[in-house]
Amino acid sequence: MLSLYVVGILVLITFASNSILQNIQQKASISIYFKSDISENSINKVKSDLEANLDIQSVEYVSKEKALEDFKRNNASEQIILDSLQEIGDNPLLSSLIIRAKDPNLYQKIFDDVNQAGFKDELSRINYGKNKDVINKLNTLITSVKKIGFVLEILLLCISTLIIYNAVRLSIHSRRQEIEIMRLVGASNIFIRLPFVFEGILYGTVASAVSMLFLFLTVKSVSSYVLAVAPTTNVTLFYFASFWKLFALQFFGGILIGVASSLISMRKYLRI
């Protein structure tokens, strides 16, 4: 049960980390700003061309008016900045397109494509240099988390298998005399193995049910902390949405490891 519980916790941690990374990834982008004399129709044409790029997930148009509204809202408490805008009179901000890639590794390629595009002369600037370091750090973080998660999965799987194998081995060792007596009276290997196989199935079934209960209690206790760190990551909803998948994973995993451990542990006592 503890082994299956650890595997379940790892699945939940993997989901939470992936959700947090996806949330961070969605904030990464490239912004291209157009010269003030470029018409909205020309910008929409560029937007359509960019949306045809298979590396790009989405392209958002931000007009000069929208940019000014957002700027005022974000600096509502800075009266000096608002007074400066009134002194200027005209809207000093530029229309822009916010580009989000399907994969963080594609931002450099998209940046190079934009620099070589036919509409390059219509642009005032490309806001990628400031975001480049953030995007590179994000790529490194995502790669590191995937590698660590993979190593932990292999490590915990090996530990779980060893724990269950040793537990079953001790159980069979304590009943070695019973096995020897059955062999002496002519019982076949299948006849001797079957009770231990069914015992492994029973233990796997009970362990998976108890493990799911402990997983539920764990999720309820940590969900508020996860939401505080990542508002879009709801581990409780994920638990209920993936309940049967998690249960099937633990149920069949427990039975498989239990039965396999039983069969391997019994080889010593079934040798002729």
C-alpha cells in the first residue's frame, strides 16, 4: 500500500508541476510593434500570415487604444505618469502583435522568421531580447523537471519492487515447511503457486483501495497550498477527474508486482 501510495503521489506531483510550467509557459511571448503610420488592415494581414505559421500557437492583436487603456490601468496609482500622458496629448503607444509559440524551444526560430519576413520594414521594434533570458530559463526548467521526474519514477519503481519482493519472500519463507510437505505428497508447482498468486491479487486489490483513500486525504490537505502557488492548478479536480485511471494504475500495478514477486520468490522452494 505504501509503495502504491508513493507512486500515486508522484503522479499528482507530475501533474501539478506540468500544470505550473504550462501556466508559466503561456506567459512567454514575442511582441512585435508596428510603426505609427501602419494601418490596421496591414496589421491584420501580418496577423493572418503569422497564424499560418505551424510553429505559432496564437497571435493576439493589441491596438494603440487597447495598449493605452492597459497602461493606464496598470499605472493607476502612479499619478505622475498619468499627468505626463495628459501633457503629451496624443497616444504615444504603438499597435502590436503578441506571438505565443507551440513550444518554448521555437521562439528563436520564430524571431528569425519575423526578421526575414516581408513586413520587417513595417515594424518599429521586436520585444524579444528582454524575454529571451526568461524563455531560455523556462526551457531549462522544463527540461530539468522532466529529467528529474523520469529519474524519480524509475527510482521509486525499483524501490517499490524491492520492498514488495522482500515482503513476499519473507512471507513465503515462513511457510517453507508447508511448501515442502506439499511437494513431498506430490503437489504440482501450479497447485503450490496458486494460493500465493491469489494472495498477491488480494493484497493488490486491498492496497490499491487503501492507497486511493490516503491519496484523497493528501489531496484535500495540500490543495489549498497548491492553489495559493498556482491558481490554475486544482489537484482535487484532477484527482476526481482521473480517479478511475489512478485506481486502475494502482490496482493492476499492485497485482502485477505482487504476483510477479510471489512467482520469483517461490523459485527457490520449487526447484527439484
